[in-house]
Amino acid sequence: MKFNRLILIIFVPAFLFFLGLFYIEVSVYSVLPPEQGGMSFRTELKNVWYRSVSFYAMVLIVSFLFYYRFIHKRK
């Protein structure tokens, strides 16, 4: 039980931190609003997600949490 809390205390704030970084990275990609020739948020997201380190950090954290929750607990 103590280890489970430690996992949540470490990885939930880390996930939220990388989520914030990813949001900032997407929103800074095109500074102009769509009305002035910029891109919409969905288009920016499409252009940024595959080369973002923070996106892959979030994927790694979520996959570790799923591993711990479903596979590690069964053993």
C-alpha cells in the first residue's frame, strides 16, 4: 500500500508537468490566431505531437502506471 502511494505521488505530478509542457509547446507552435493566418489548435497538435519529448514522456509514465496497475499486481 505504501509503495502504491509513492508511485502516485511521484508519477501523477510528473504526468501533469509534462502535460503542461506539451500544452505550452503546442500553443506556441503558431503564435498567430487562425483568423490572422495561423493554424487551429488541432492542426498545431497534428504538427507537434510526433516530435515532442514531453508527449513521449507522458506516454512512458502512463504505460508504467498501467504496467504497475494490471501486470505487476497479479504476480
